[in-house]
Amino acid sequence: MSEDCLYLSVWVPETQETRLSVMVWLTVGRGQEDKGGEELSAEGNLVVVKVESRRGALGFLATQEKSVPGNAGMLDQIMALRWIQTNIDLFKGNPEKVTLLGYGKGADLSSLHLVSPLSCSLYRNLILQSGSTFTHLISRHQVYREYIHSPRLKIPGVYREYYYKHQADERARSLASLLNCATLDDKTMLSCLRSVDAQVLTNQEFSAVNLTLHADPFPPIIDGLFAVENPGSLVEENLFKKSNLLIGTNSNEVLKGLMEFLPELNGDSVKLELSSLQLDSALNRIFPRYPESVLSLIKFQYGLFEENSFARIQNDPRRFWGLQAAVADKEVVCGVNKLAKTVSNDGNKVFRYFFDNDASDLESGKEMNLLFGEPLVSLGRRNSDTEINLSKKMIKFWTNFAKFDDPNGDMGSGEERVWPEFSAPNWSYVNVNTENLEVGEDLRGRVCVFWEQILPGFLPRTESELKERSGRNSDSSCRAVKSKANLYFPGYRPVNRL
């Protein structure tokens, strides 16, 4: 293993057409590299590009040393997108019709391109599956203030805020300590880390940080270049690229991670059940900053608050699935809903989906297997007609979105839309793995009100890590993202260093 981790794979359908739409899959590992895009490209008649870039410590380790400022993994993606803009026409692709695709953590990272001035002009639309900008993706920053006297302004003085990469620096030093590279001097520390085998370095990533569920040891940071401020704050202020969005979640969100996180299960995927004491222990580890009263409020919201003392000692699968629903809503679903509603309210086309896994199917990301046409490749096994038809249906909807900005395709004014837009007041979404695209309204909307508006009122008040600033202008164009970036991060200048 080495740090040479930026690879692009391109699949082109057999066609005489040119200027085809392009779907760019931004992967983050976790087995995603095993999938190929040949079936999606052939069935959907578009160019598919898979981008494999640096991740973990290799992609996001950050220090105060200028040679390792962080976000190398995101700059890898920028380099790949620039290459696509310059060269995809040689593969029958249209650089003006590039759609980004991400799943899970890959969707979290892909969503950052919405608010980055570097990538604003490098794509057209976004497909985010089980991810959004509203995650714990960005490292927290401490705010330091410097008092500056300014006689010219005829005021006693002002405070200038600086954002120090405090948490990221701590993580880098923790990793260095595990690898016997800890020194006070960043240059010496980095020189030592560069001498460590890449596989050994990545094996120590999760030991360097005490993590809760659904967190990465080395996430992106606010660097003033790729990320100019907290992504969620920028989205809330409508400072993001005007982009159409296909976005959704599945019924097994965080399931795999939760099963690995709970030692109470002993790795048993058959008996997914917890006692009341085990549930309390899990809640305390998953939400370590919440007081007991707030944890009780969560249990009440999800039907897990019990008064019967006999029932408390019995193992019950309802406790596990209630816990899974709570974590999934907080960490994934409500962030997806918030991003989708914000983008829609800004006047963009948004299409929301839900993928309901079979009750006996504990697989996460099955929709990705269907999207990439795995049921269409037999490889000696018999796939059901249901899975084959569902795979073809998903490929059609996803590629229609890439081609026409709409999963319904290029429809005439009189044609019926089977997939409605996700817009106020109904917030319609579709369940994609039902035969006739079952339509629902405001998926988990009331539960998200609990997480976003009710629960915060019961938490101890703390000073915001990134203070709100005045004088912001709501503007969602690429030009505004670039020209206004210096308002959001003092000293920001666009730097074309790739």
C-alpha cells in the first residue's frame, strides 16, 4: 500500500453518440472499489467515471505545517473533476453534464462540493445517497481572538477571529505518538510519519482517536481553500451552488456500524436484541454529551421508556431497532431532509427517495448494488426477476436525472410524472423498491422536528464553536461563492495549485 491513491476508471457505452452525460462516482473505500460501472454505463447509455482518492490520515491529516494543511483527499477529487472537464470529451462525454454521485460517507464528502468555491464550476448536479452536509464531518475548531487597535477607525479596538485547526492538530499528534513520531516540531514529526509504511499508518487511525458511532478519525477541516466555513452554516445561509439534487436514505442506515459498535451483541446478527441496561449503556456511549434527562427524552420519543421492572431485564429486539431508528434519524435521515428542503426552497429541483430493505435483509447499501447492475450479471447464479427489474428501474431513474435533471426523463407537458418533486408543502418522496413507486409525504418530518427543535432546548447552552457573522448575502451562484468567500473566512484567496 502507498499514498499513490488517485485513480480514475472510465466506462463508455457502445454507441455512436457523443456528448453523453457523465456520472462521476466519488468513492471512499469500504469495499466500494470492487464495483465497476460497466452495467450502469451500458444500460443507462452514459459515461461512468469512478474516482478513488486518498482518505483517512493519508487524505485528511492536518497540521500547522504548511506542507500538510489538510483536505488532500478533497483536493484529489478537485484534480479528478478538472481532468474530467478537460478530457472527458475524448471518451464521448459532455463536460457540461457532469453529475456527482456519492454513497454514505462518500455522499457526505460529495455534498461538500455544494459549498466549495474550488469545485463550483466543475459539475452540474448531485446524487447523494445516505449523506449530506449536516454531519459531524468537519473537524471542530476552537476560536481564538486577537485584540487589534485601529486609530484610523476611531474606535478603541476590535477583535479579529482566527480559526486554529485545534482538533485536527491533536489527532495528528495522537497518531504520531502511536507510531513513535511524537515531537514538538511539526516538520520533524511529518518527516517521521512519511517514513512509516502507509499500511501501518492507516492501521493505527482508529486507535488515535476516541470515536463515537458514525464518526471518522480524520475528517475534512475548514482550511480556507476548499472549505471556507462550516458547510452546514453555509447551506443554511443559502450560500451554495445552484444544483439539482437527487437524494435519499434507506431503512438500514447505520445498521452495520451499530452492530459492530455494540459489544452486547457479541457479533451475533441473528439475535439483535438488548436488555434495558444494555440499551442505557449503548445510549451513554453513542451520545456521551447528553445528560440522563435527555437520554430519557430520546427513549420516550422512540417508545423505549419502560416502567415495568420485569420487562427491563428481558432482552427485546424492539430496543435494538428503536436504537437503530434513533441513531439513523439523528446522524443521517434528518440531515438529508434538512439539506433537501433547503436546496428545494432555494428554487432547485430536488427528488427524494426511500429504499425500504426487506425485514430479513440486514445489508446496508443494497440500492448501490442494484444501481450498478449487479443483478444484471449472472456469474453463474440465478437472480430473481424482481431484482433484475428493480435494478433496471433504478438505473433508468438515476441516469434520467443525470441526462435531463429529472428522474422522470424528458417529459412533455401532458405526460404524468411518476416521481414528484420534493417541494413544500407536501415534501413528496418515492419508495423506489415498490412496484409502482409508492409516493409518501414528509418522510420522518415530525421526528426531525424533535431532533432539530425540541431536543436542543433541553441541552446545556454552550458558546457556538463557529460564531455567526453579520453582513452575509444570500446568493447561490458560483460567482457568489467565489467572490464572497473572503467574507466567510478572513484572508481567503482562490489558489489554483492543482
